[in-house]
Amino acid sequence: MEAVTIVTVLALMQFYWFGIEVGKMRAKHQCKAPAITGAPEFERMFRVQQNTMEQMVMFIPALWLFAELVNPLWAAGMGGVYLIGRTVYRVAYVKEPKGRSVGFMMTVLPTSVMLVWVLVVAVQKLI
Amino acid sequence: MEAVTIVTVLALMQFYWFGIEVGKMRAKHQCKAPAITGAPEFERMFRVQQNTMEQMVMFIPALWLFAELVNPLWAAGMGGVYLIGRTVYRVAYVKEPKGRSVGFMMTVLPTSVMLVWVLVVAVQKLI
Amino acid sequence: MEAVTIVTVLALMQFYWFGIEVGKMRAKHQCKAPAITGAPEFERMFRVQQNTMEQMVMFIPALWLFAELVNPLWAAGMGGVYLIGRTVYRVAYVKEPKGRSVGFMMTVLPTSVMLVWVLVVAVQKLI
């Protein structure tokens, strides 16, 4: 489970990092808290961070259930795709929101596959 | 624990689905990212999704602690109430925000009961 | 692990409480859902709750990984700092957003320390 632990910590650190970047954008564009609207670049970075939270709260439980019920190494591999996908998403979205699809799919797919797979295995075990 | 796993996956998939519905509303009402305001229907669906995330990040840890310390089958039952409650909440809120109370209570109550129960059991074990 | 369980439940209850306070501010300042802007006091309390969610979804996984891989009692101690820090943050932010730094650091530091520590231990175990 060490590889799954490492993926989890990296996903949390990535989200942490996006939070720091939101803070930097606040300072750069003088968007004082509690405002969440203002310069487009700030709004985009804020949406990247918020969307990453939405994805992360699905990804982490999916990752651990998949590691437990299916295979920890495959789980770690799925996690690698997620981590790269979120980075691609962040870079593309802040440049231009329309370009966020590839990175988005790269983080949505691993979670989707793991969730469906876990559901099938759990239902089979139950019946 | 299979029933608890299934409830967890269904809760994550439900949140996932609400996210897809937010995307559809974006397209329907032409609310381009990163905007989070616009057509009332879009704003309501977005609030449903955001509120579901707030509830889900409390529900999932409460569910697993309750399953571990109290009873996994009761946990799964509580989870069933949560899942139905969130669906009721989604349908009612998008029609009319005032009608969201019943579904809201159906998701808040199971989590509250499980949290208080787990706290009592954990404190008793500690002392 | 009882102490870690108690810290987890208290962190979830604290977030739950902030959610109730957001609801009260909605009523007080007549900010009807789905609006998330309006009276400054409402906006601040809303930001407190949202920021607490962002911190909590990092804190809880970090807490349990640290308890498992390093030491459950130290984890509970880190959790105590987090809980006090969030309370300080809530009180200071609603008075004046500029004063939020101390409470913010008190919740960010325990999570950061635990995440880095867990990463080091997990990498050492893997290699």
C-alpha cells in the first residue's frame, strides 16, 4: 500500500499547491478576501482549485477501495494518470478555459473506472 | 463491509452525476467557465452540487467510522436514507430553493446520528 | 486509534457547525439561496466554511495516514492544533479578513508536517 499512500499524499500536495497559487493570484490582482470574482486569471485559478477539490474527494476514496478490493499497484497507476491529468488541466485552464477537456478527462476517467470496478466486485461479493 | 462499500460508491457516483448536470446546465444556458453565476436554473444546480460535496465529505468518514465502531449493516441503512435524501434535495431545489428542507434533513440526520454515536463510543473506549 | 477517531469527529462537527452559521447569516441578512454574495458578514462566514472544507479534506486523510505510519498520539496532538486553529480562524476572519493569518497557519502547519512526514516514511518503506 506504500505506492497508494504516496499517490494520496501527492494528490493532497497538488491541491495544496493550487491553493497557494490562488493566494498568489489574489495578491497579484488585488482581489481581497472574501471576494471570489475579479480578474479573469484569478477566477480561472480559483475554478481550477475548486474543481480539483471536487475531483479529489471522489478520487481518494475510489483509490483506496480499488487498492483494497482489486489491486494496489493498478490503483497507484491510475493515480499516476490522475496526477498528470490534473497538472495538464491546471496549465490549460488558466491559459484558456476551453482547452481544459483533455486534462479533465485524464482525471475523470481513472476515478470512473475504479468506481465502476469496485461496485461490480462489491456486488459480486455480497450476492 | 461490502454494503458500506456499495453505499460509498453510490454516494460518489451521485455527486459525479450532479457534476455532469452542472456541465449540461452550463451548455444549456451558455454560462461559460469560469463563471459561476448566470441563469437561475444553472445557479441552483451548481448549489445542489456544491452542497452535496459539503455533505458528502462529512458523510463518508462518518459512515466508515460508524461501520467500524458500531455496526456495518446499520451504517449501510443510514447510507440508504442519505442517498434517497440527496435525490429528493436535488429534485426539489432545482424546482424551487424553498422546497429543499426535507431532502436536506434526510441527508443531515443520518450523518449527525452517526457522528454523535461514534463520538460517544470512542470516548467510552478511551476512558 | 480512539483519540484519532475523536479528533476526526470533532473536525467534522466543527465544519458542520460552520455550515449552520452560514445558514443563520443567510436568514439574518436575507441572502436567499442560491445567492452566495450579499452582506459582507455573510460572505465572510461563507468563505470560512468553504476554506474549512478545503483544509478538512486534506487534514483527515493526512491525519489517518500519519496515525497509521508514524504515531496515533502525535496525530491526535496535531489534530488538537488544527481544531484550535480553525476556531481562531473563524473568529478572526468574520471580524476582519486581514486577521485570518494566525488561525490559517495553525491549520495549515499540522497538515503540512504530517503530509511531508508520511511521504518520507512511505518512500523509505517502498525503496
